[in-house]
Amino acid sequence: MFIQKKAVDHMPGIIDLSALMTWPTVVSRTIPLPDRRARLRLEAVVWSGLDDIARKERRPVQELCREVDALRPSSTPLTSAIRNYVLDYYRQAESR
């Protein structure tokens, strides 16, 4: 991903972070879990990453979500656990 840096006009050398930000689109999907049907609201980029991981691992997205749900601490929301899973997957892939 290419991010163009834009300096703030009134502060030379300072990056205008608001110019780099894009507001995420949130997408809802219903995922069947062993004990319930979970309606998950995640950013489109997270769903895209999860879809990509599912293709690479040759596993359905629902199966990945069930695995994350089973392994997460009960105090961690499933959506947060999925975000961390996607981030960790790509971090580990980058270091290989």
C-alpha cells in the first residue's frame, strides 16, 4: 500500500495525519458457531483479509471464525480476536 505523506501547510515538516486517514466501511456477516449464530460487524478490510487467509489455508471463513472463537479468552470480544488473528497472520507471513 502506498501512502503519500502531506505536510501541514502551517507547520513545515509535520505530517497531516488527517490527510492519510480513510474511514473504514463496516460490514456485517452472520457466522454460524457451535452454540449460536454470531452477527459480526468488522471493517471491510478485515473481512477481505479473512477471505484471503481462508483461500490460502483452503478453509472456509466460518471454520476460521469457529477456531478463533474457541481459542479466544472469554473476556475478549470475538470481533477483536478476529482482528488480532488477521493482523498476526500477516505479521507472521511477513517474517517468513
